Amino acid sequence: MSLKRRIWISLTAILVFTTLVVQSADPAPKPFRDGDRVCFVGDSITHGGNYHSYIVLFYATRFPERQMVTFNCGISGDSARGAVGRFGWDIAPHSPTVATIMLGMNDVGRGLYGKENPDEANLKRRQDALDRHDASMRTLAEKLQAAKARIIFITPSIYDQTSTMKKENLFGVNDALGICAEKARALATEFGGSVVDYHGGMSRINAAYQKENAERTIVGRDRVHPGAMGHLVMAYLFLNAQGVSPFVSKTVIDAAAGRVIESQNVAITDLQTTTQGGAFSSLEKALPFPIPKGADGALDLVPFMQDLNQQLLVVNGLSEGMYELVIDEIAAGTYAAAELAVGVNLATNRGTPQYKQALTVAAANDKRHYLTARKLRSFVKTEIYLRGQKNLDLADFEAVKEALNARVEKMRAAGSKYTRYYEGQTKLYIAEKAKEPEYVRGVEEATQAMLAANRPTTHRFVLKRKP
């Protein structure tokens, strides 16, 4: 049997198996704990992407009592083999108690795909790439296991090979990533890890999104890198897999009886109600998750608000009519008695004091993420190259500059399509590497600002029947 035939049969079997296996069969990751040190290991989708930043923001707003430290360990253009190579100096020093691994997009060799009639040599290179990925993922898992970290295998995010957008379609890449996803599942079983299924989940969501318009995509126009919407979808899939409660808080009041029927993650005091309205003090133990700018479209694709972001206020026993909700003497909305009886999700209301407080937490998180992704991780990417140069002393900055500029000139002479990118990385490193301690302090300060801004406070709720 030819290699081409064997690979085709293998790929078909894996795709059929993937279709039959539901996500619930995957070993689910547990929520992060107080004191956890979480490393998010990945490529550019982790390096500059927001899915893990949104996860951090969720934990900061939902679990303000949990003191966690998180680390962006993504590197643009990286592979599983690359992560193994930098493990000792870029991942292990963080002493992770938890590590997520999402790799594969660069491992499969995207340039090997998109050919209608691949020859035997091409197919062998594809298989070799998959074999190298599998071997390196195993080595990475062994290193993390030896470091006593709980491992969360994230199946690769998708390459969009179904959109009809104009960008060249390297058809077959997403199928190869599906193979990487199955390998990740097997490793999770072998190493006692857990799984978050981005590949399967995003494939299904993307297919539904494209039903009305085949040019749509939940990832970027390059078919690879998601924008804010796609990253919120990814954060949803991760948090939902962790089985996080949907409730920011749940308050159920019988206004006619003047009593609290139910309270989840909230303490209600000083309750005074009649069928015409009333007032109470509320100390919620969490804040609503503030939907990031540009990510709103994800709410039409996944039930984020229903499954993860319910700040539910239910008031029964009110007379028919309209009621104004005032929180801390600020008008927060007008609702019909029938709406309040069913329940109002205040997490959708951007005018509440709680939502505004959450926006303060989000601003600090944005700064933390920006400094890490755009500065510190870019320095690390450059240093991966520098560490690979023989007899180069990284403390000799003049020699470092010479080596980096020489690389750019060599790429320019060869007509590399990556010249512009590496020229930018070189300029950044030369101009700002000396500011690294300042950026590290900035990340620490932003993290502390998050922890200072997310403290629960008591709010006074008043419901007034409108004439």
C-alpha cells in the first residue's frame, strides 16, 4: 500500500472518530485554585492573543478571593519542539502548578498543504512533521509532569479551510490539526492530564457561523489568528470545560412576603419590600465579566452570558407595572414587573456600579497583557534566536545588535517575506531591552491594581414603581 493511501486512510479514520467522540468524553480540567501558578504555553495565538487574558479577567472578577499568578508562555512562530527547547529557561523558572499546552499550528507545516495532487515526497514530509510534533509534545509533557504541574492539553485552534474569503486556502491544514488534537487527547490519558477541545468546538461554531455567509470566519482574515471575537469564543470553551458556575450572583426576593427566597454568592441584608417596590443591601462576592471591546460578536455564537455570566436578580410579588432600579442612588434601568419575576441579568447592564468596577479591573488586565505580550514576550522571542548563536555573549549588547542586524540583512538579501517582521522585532529589542525591568514592574503593578480593584463592596438596591 502506498504512503499516500495509508495517510488517507489514517486521516479518514481520525476524522470519523472525532465526529463520534463528544467533548464530554474528554477529561475535564478543574477550575484554577487559590495559589496556582498557571503557564499558558503556545505559539503566536498565545503570545499575542487574548484568550488567556480573558480567562485571567474572568477569574479576577469571578473569584476575587483567589490569589493566582499567570504567565504568558507563548512565542510567535513556535512549535512543540521549540517549547521543549526553551522549557528550562522560559517555562520551568515560573514553577507552574498548572500548564496549558496549545501547539500545532506551526508544527504541521502549513506550506505543505493546499496542493491538489501531493506526491509521495510531500505526503512523507507531512507525516514526518506530525511525528515530530507528537514526539515533542510527549517530551514537553514529561518535563511538565516532572515539574509536578497539572497539565491541560488544549487541542489546536482551527485553520479556516472552509471560508470562501480571498486569502489563499492551504486546504488540509485543519485536518492535520485534527490529528494533533487526537494526539493531545491520547497524551492527556497517558499523563493524567485534562483536555479543552478548541479544535472540535471552534470547527462546529465556525461551520454554524458560515451557514448564512461562507466568507465569514471566527478566526482572522489570514485563516489562522483569531481576533477579539474568536478569542472570547476560546475563553468560553475553556471556562465552560472547567465547569465554572454560571452565577456571578443570584438573588431571589419575594417582595410581597418581604423575604429572601434564594441567594447564591451574595449576602442580602436590610430588606424592606412591599408589592410596590422596596430596597435592600447586597454584598456580592463577585463582579460581572465585562465583555471586551470588539468581542461582542461572540455572544451570538456561544451562550457566554447564559453559561458563565449571570448576575441574576429575581423579584416576585410586585404589582403589575414598570419599576426603576436604582443602585447606590444611580438609575440602572427600568423593568416590567413580569421581567423581574422571571429574572433580570444585570451582567448585561453596563451602567451598574458593579459593571463599572469590573471595567476598572479590565483596564488593569489590559495593561498587564499589553506589557507582557508586546514587550516582554517579544524580548524572549528574540533571545531564542540569540541563544542559538555560538560564542555570542548576551551581555555584550554591541555584539547582540550586530548579530540581529546581520540576520535582518541576510533575510532582506534572500527576499524573505518575514524580513519586515524581524526588522521590527530587532528594532524593538535594540531600543527597549534596557527597559525590561521597568516593564516587569509595570506588569506587577497592573496585577496588583487588578487585585485592589476587584474587592467586593456592598451596594444599596432600590426598586421604585413608576407612576
